[in-house]
Amino acid sequence: MKNVVEMNDQNFDVEVNGSKIPVLVDFSAEWCTPCKQLAPIVDEIAGEYAGRLKVGHLDIDMGRQTAVRFGILSVPTLLFFKEGKVCGQMVGLQAKRAIIEQISRLL
């Protein structure tokens, strides 16, 4: 995922709270098949919205504290942030069209 920022417990706050543009974070896990299906869609969106939307990926097994902090109980989960605050959430495998609709509310 070349257009996606890898996030973890150490860099999450800097990447999200320090962002001047809205942020989409894909919470997933290596063992999750729907997560693997969603990853190319998230990467496409990252490329298409470069400069207008920061897109990040957090593996919940590597970023457990952050996953717990945001109440991630199921993967994949997409969280949408604006000015460091959660302003949207999508759980499960989503169509690109649905994700773009959510993004349009942020921009």
C-alpha cells in the first residue's frame, strides 16, 4: 500500500492529530480476509485523494493500545478523523463508493 501511512501506537497521535487535512484510518489485521480485500480499495482511495486526505493503516495486533482506545471490536474498521476527532466510522468490508460518500462529508 504505497500511498498509505503505516501507523502504530507510537506514531498514531502525531499522524492523526498533527494532520492539517482529514484522516482515514484502516484498522485491520494480517489474519483477516475481509481486511485483505479492503486494502487495495483503501490504497486506491489514498492515491486518488492525495493531498486532500491522509490515509493510514493500523494493524490491531501491532497497535493494540490504539485499537482499544477507539473501541475497535471488529476488523476491518474505518475511522474518519477531522481535526483529530472521530467524525465517522464504517465496520466490515465496504464498497469503494460507500467510502467515497463518507469522505465527501469530510472534505
